[in-house]
Amino acid sequence: MQITPREREHRLIVDWRKPLQRYDTSHFQHLRSVDWSKTAYGSSASWPPLLRSIAMAMMQNHTPMILHWGPNYDIMYNEEYAKIARDKHPALLGAPLSEWPEVSDFFRPFLDAAYYGGQTTGDVGRRYAKLLLTHRGQSGALEEGYFDFTLLPILQSSGLTDGVLEIAIDRTRVVLAYRRMDTLGKLSNSLRTIHDFNDEFWRSVVAAFDENPMDSPVLILYRTASDSHQSVHQLQEAIGATPGGNFAPYVYSDGAPAGIFKEDMRIAKERNKVVLKQLSVEVTNSGELNSRGIGSNPSAAAIIPIQVAGKATYGFLILGINPLRPMERSYKLWLDCIRKELSAAAVGVWSRQQEISRILEREQSGSLKQVIFDLKSQLGQCTQAQKRSELLFTQTSETLPVGLMLLDLGGQVFFSNHMAKKMFRASCDKELNQTWRDHIYHEDRDKVLEAFSHAVQHKQNMFMHHRLGNCEPERGWNYWVASSMVAQVDEFTGQISRYVFSLQDISSHKQNEEYQRHLSDQANERRHQLETFLDMFSHELRNPFSATLQCADSILNSLSLLENKGQPLKTDDMMEYAQTILFCVQHQMRIIDDVLTVSKLEAMALTLTPVNVRLHEALWQILKIFRSQLQTKNLRASCIVEDSYKDLHVDWVEADPSRWSQILVNLIGNAIKFSGPDNDEREITIRLGASKERPTGYGDVSYRIDEQEETELQDDASEYIDQLGSGEHIYIQAMVEDKGIGISPKWKKRLFHRFEQVPKTHINYGGSGLGLFICRRLCRIQGGEIGFSSEEGKGSRFAFFIRVRRLNTAEESLHHYPTIGDVAAARTNPTTDVAPAVSASQAASRMPEYTECLPVYRVLVVEDNLLNQKVVQRQLNRLGCVTYVASNGEQAVEFVKKSKYGAAMGEDWPSLDIVLMDMEMPVMDGCTATRKIREMERTGELVKHVPILGISANARPEQVALMTEAGMDDAIPKPFTVPTLLQRFSQLMEKFSISVETLPPLAPKENVESKQKPRRPSMLKDLSRTGSIFRRSSEEQLSYQVTRL
């Protein structure tokens, strides 16, 4: 849809924090003058996106809004709200709520409930109107106002509340309309049955205004007595004015001296119109006025004649004009309605007087026909007056911004205004009366009709919130309304005469409440998930840390006893300690890898690398990983290659074996973990199958995917499918079945959600709650899906499939399928082993056997951690490498400058092949040091390119990219193995054509370092000076040394 320039300008969100030209206002200037950094908001330049969006949007809104931020509720509001703030503006900007004592005590409980309890508070306006009655109108003068306020908490993603947004909805027109219509109704009802201009008539006029002092701060009533010479107006009542004073003299007469209202009364009498008179300051401040209602004296008055049109005048009603309301059209219309009501009542009284007189006269004259004629004539006049009164009521009701219906005692609608017909989609009262019940939203209809019937049956009032309409396509309903039905009681009979049913549109309020409630629920759920994850993560890391610490201390103590007392080592104990440490480290790595994998998946940074692989052989390599765990838990594991796999002659395929293996390792690990000692059937079964068509299930496991998920899966797997290229695509399926604890129906729907675990399982079985979430995402980005079936107490079956490309379909490949039985027994039966997996990435990661000549690399190890430094040295020295050490980047730069790479080339300067550079170090980090080395190469201080291999404990792609951008030739994350490190060395030597010396192959269990130099002093003695290696202070400073070992 094309947006016009005018619409674009209207939609523009102006950043008022910057000086503007075209859109600048005085309010924006006031906002910029506030030092927000001294408030809870903080500096406006550093506002978070949510606060910035709210602050910008509310300033463009024409609804009064105020934002309370922080525990002191520091204030920010828009230009519309400045009218409510009155003379407090602009000092309130940035000030705490306590600086506004007129409203602080009233509002604080509601703000506290929203801020500390996250409660949305609405519809407090009627109570609040008594406290905040006036505000600045369009003319700048104080005006009476009524507002509904909604308080919405502003929530962080963590669920904590930053502030509260207060939205003020102006209800002034509605309140004034109801109040003035009520006065008209009382005036009409009280005068309807009066037959004479006696004291009761004048008392009834005064009483009609008793409950509306705001619109009658001063009320003066005169009664006219006429004779053949002049008219005399006698004071009947004076409210808000001193009787007998200049403002309300006891008598006005044609021959008396001129008074304040004498000329205006004459004009009103001649024209039969309401006359408005402006009062001078001297009159207003004369001391004779003591206005009721708001407490300030009026500056104008309305002179309303009480007369029969074209006939006698019976009196005058003088009303002081409400000083806090402008003289708008609706005010003038209301004053004219009062005049017409009084005239209609006067006509009725006059007609009844005339009627009585004529009846007596006709009785005396015997002219009954004339009496009937006169009665009809008077009745016609009364009927016309009544019609005019009804027309005025109809016109007034059409100006109301709410739906209004009048119902009889049986609940039937006999009048409705335009807004009511619009809400119920009716063209006339008859149609509305037939359909309004059906138009109530179907979920609310029963309770609304029940409340309506109860109110009609018991003649009570009704008030409730509900929805209207059933045809809105997205949300189902058209309006949220506040419905009220009030029974009107006849003042003379004391009986209910009718019901007034009003409906106010509150859709925007309800949508805001629902949106805030949804945000609050999401934030609470995210906070709960994060807290649960942190509990599990802490548990899963601390337990292995504790075990590692105890094992290391035991090894250290055993070595100390060997060295000091000659007590022999217990090999089995040492092996057990080492295996425990290895297991703990692997467990921690799995937890960390899970977190990193989720981070990559969420950032869409996880890459797939399809290679040629036999997945059935890769499966056997995976099972070998779990041999020790299976033996420890006394479990059998069997693998079955299904007929579907054999029938398709599946052999070589193109897939990502590491990601396929990651899924299987997760599922097999879970199967082992949840197979407890109480299970009778202690067996795990892994099945492998294949399909040409996209499978919908595997055995009794179904892959439930709706249309929306199908589209998402295609998007997730599009890049992977493109990498597979053209050719025959098939689907490889796998199932892991256990006889463990199973899953309860309650948790089945939430099983693949992030951070979700069956309660307390992490305490008994461990885990981070990320494994199955990762499995599902990995399946989907490989064009597959995962599903499960489970019965609590009897075990679970997890199945998944991925999409691959077939490379070879030869039937002779069938002999490659392994037959795998008892995997736990394979440790003692080597004949069950099969050929290793054939993917290049797996082959490269294996530990070399060193049957060939070993290269002698000259390596500068730049590492600030003394332990890591010594471990790497020892490992490299064992393999014949020459190592140098530096504790920070600055030392590394100096060493390289004075090595054989240096331009000066001193005779005793050491040779160097490669630099192993840590990233994070004191004094100078690895990236800075690399940049300096590259700069020295460009300036000629170094004669050629220095190979640099970066190492870091941070494995995120962004960190690796940062190292390569700084100039490092390659990067490897911690922890790493020495064979992997040597492989990287070899690749860099080949890349830069650097030749290195070689050594003969290592003999079994032979230490190269022991041949190169005498035995070094015991490390135990070095550590004894500083205490246990695991308890050494992290603040201990390491002295600098560059040593050739």
C-alpha cells in the first residue's frame, strides 16, 4: 500500500533528545533541559531500546501519558499530560513522585502494586477525579476534568519491573453529560405533577440542582408578581450569594433603581431566551458570593426566564456559570434545555389552571362542549411541549461518545442512540431489540445475560466488562465494553420506571492489559527457565570440579609419599584417579559444548560440512565410546541394521557425520543415564534404517509435523540441502530404545524445549536440559525430525531421521554392514571390532602412533597461566620439540625481535619456527602482540613472515574471527590434544614452506625429554613452596623468564 507524504509525516517518531527544527516544541525543549543522568532513567544517550521506544512513542501520542521510572517513580510525561500537571510543569519532569504531594499518597499504593507485584491496574479514574479535578484546557485556563487511569508495569526480559506507564483517558464529556442529563431529568420529574405556582413549585426547581453544585455554584430564583402597572420580581432563594445584597436583592421591579441583572432580565423576558452576562472582577470579589461546588466564584451568569411562550412571565432562574468549564456548545444547549423544561412545566401549570378555570366557567355556563374543546387544545399544547423535551433528550444523547439504550421494565429496548446501534450493528431500535443479545461475544454471552436477567428480575443495577461481536477474523470480537445498567426510580411513586443501559468502548485498555500480561508471563517463564538452567548448570559443573580436585590431591599425595618415603605407587588407584579426572573433564566439556551449540543455533552460526561417510560404520565407532559406561552400569547394548537399510543397499553417503553422531551420542547417553539399577531388563537397542520417501514415523514413534512446521523445516534445512547437491537423496533413520524410567504424560509436550527437564532428574541423573533441544534443532537443519514414544516406568524410544545423498548403490557393498551384538563385552573380544570410520575429519582427530620420524618444531609458547605453560612444554618436549616460554604478549614481541626472524640476526639468537599465542593475557594480549609482529614484518624489522597459531578458551566463532583478523594464521580452542596441535603445526609449515629437523621414531614408553637433558628437579618440591596446585592464589605474580629447554 502506497503511503502518502502526509501519512509518512504523521507516522514519524521524532527523537526529541536531539535539537530539532521542523518538529521542535517547547515541551521537547523542557525534556532536553532535564539532566536525566541524575534520575533513575540514566543518561538519555544510554537508554535501553525498550525505554527509548516508550519515551519516543508517548511524546507523539495525543493521549495524556506519564512514565514513572525506578523505585522513586521518577516522572516523565508528554505534552498532553502537562495540562494535568498545571503549575507543576515543567518542574515535575525528572522529579520523583514525592514532589507531587497532591496525588502521591493516593497513587502510591497502585504504583507499588504494579511495580513490585507486576499488577495491571485500571479504572481508578472516578476516585482519582476527586483529587485531580482541574487541568489546563486549550485556552490555558483551569478546567474541570475527569480521567480514567490505567497503570501498566514495564517489564525487563528477566521479569523485573523497570517502571510503570500511566495512561489517562479523558472522561470529562461523559461525566458532564450524565450529570447534566440527571439534573434535567430531576427537574422534569419534580415539576411534572405540580398544579400551581405555589411554594412547592419553587422548592422543586431549587432541589433539582442540589446534586449538581458544580454547574450551579450560585443559584438565585425570583418569582414574578404582575399587576396592571408593573412587574415585581421577588427573591425566592439565594444559594452561594448573600440575600439582599447587590448581587441578589430582595426585589427587582420596573420602577426600582437598576440592579446587576435588571436589564438582562428584561431582555430574557422579551426574547424568551437564555441571556449570558459576564461579571466584572469587582462583582466577583465583592464578598457577597460564597460559591458551592468547586469553591471559586463564577465570572459569568445565565439569566433563564420562566414563562409561557407569548404569555405571562412567572419568574427567573439565575445560575452562576461553572468557572472551571468553557462555555461550549453542549453547555449552552444544557442551559437552553433548562429554559425549555421550566417553560414546559409553566405551560403545564398554566394549562391546568386555565383548565380548572374553564371547567368552572363551563359548568356555570353549561357549555360542556367548549370545555372538551379546550381540554383537547391544552392537551395538544402539553403534547407538543413533551415532544420538544424528548427531541432535546435525543439530540443530547447522540452527542455522547458511549452507547445508550433505554429499556422498559420487561427488558425491551425502546430507545437507543447512534453509538449503541453501531456497536450492535443494528439499523433501528426494533432490529436492535431482536439481535443485541446474539451480538454479545459467545464466550461472555451466558454470564452477561444471567447478570442482565438477575438485574431486571430483582430491579437492581448491573456493571460488568465484556466483549461484543463475533465476526472479527483475528481476535473474534469487535469491542471490549464497560456495560452499566441503572434503574431509574420515579420520585413520586418510588417505583422503577425504566432502565438506562450504557456501553463504553474500552478495547484499547483491554488490549494494553492483555499485551502487558502476555509480556509478563513470557518474562516470568524465561526467568523460571533460566533459574532452573543455572541450578542444573551449577550442579553439573561443581560435582566434576569436586571429584577432579579430590583425585588430583590423591595423586599429588601418592607422588609425595613415593618421593619422600619411597612408598610404591598403587597403579590401579592411579589409573582410577586418572580415569575419573578424564571422565569429569569430558562431562564438563559436554555441558559447555551443549551451551555453545545452543548459542550457535540461536545465532544461526552453526555450519554443516557434508563428507563421504559410511554411517553404519560411524555408528559402531560411536558405540565404542560408551563401553566403559555400559560396563559400569552392567548394561547390554545391541545394534540392529534394519531390512529397509539393507534393501536400499545403503553404503557411502554424503552427510555431516559429526552432527549425526552428536545426535546419537546425546540419545545413547540419555538411554544409559536413565537406565537405573532398579530396571529388570538392562538393555539398550539401537536400530538403523533408511527410506526413499520422507518418513512419518519409525516403528511406534511418529514424527508429528503440521503445515507451519513443515515450512519452517524447509527453511532451516535449505542451506544443507544445497550443500548436498544433485543426485539421489534418501533419508537415514535411527532409533535408541531403553528400558529405563520412561516419561510421564505431563512432561511429554515440553520435552524438546530449551532448559526443560523432568523435575529433579538433574539431581539424580545429571544433565543441562539442552540435549534434546539441540537434537531437534540438529535434525531439522539436516532436513529431518525427531520424535519419541514412552511409557512411564517402562522405558522410552527416541527416533530421528536426516536427509543424505547416496554415493554408491552397488550390491557387493552389503558385506560392509557390521553385525553388532553385546557391545559391553566388546572390550574383551576384539574380533567384534570393525574398520574405523572413514571421514577425513574423524581420521585427522585420532592420536598418531609416531611410527615415522618426528619433526623438531621450535615453538615459542606465549601463555600467562604457569600450569598450562608447563604442561604444554612437557608435552612438546616429550615429542622432541624445542620450546621457549613467554608470560605475556610484550615478552613475545621482544623474543621474536631477537630470534632468527629479526633483521639484525645476532649469532646467538635462537631459531624459531612457530609462535603458539594465547589470546587473553596481562600487560599485552595476544591480538595486540600479533598486530605488532605483523607491523614489524611490514617495516622490515623482521625478515619474513612469522607463523602464529592462536589459542583461546573462548570457542565462539566471533572470538576465532577476531584472532584471525588480528593477523594470526590459524586458531585452535582450548582444550586441545597434542596430536591436534602438531597437525596444525604441520599445516602451517607446509603453507609457508618452512622446513624443520626430524628425529627418529619414539620407542614405546620412551621419554624424549629424558634423553635431551638431565632430570629436572621434582615439580612436587616446586609446588610445596606455594601449597597445593589447586589452591594457589590467583593473584600470585609469575616472574618473567625466556628459557630454552
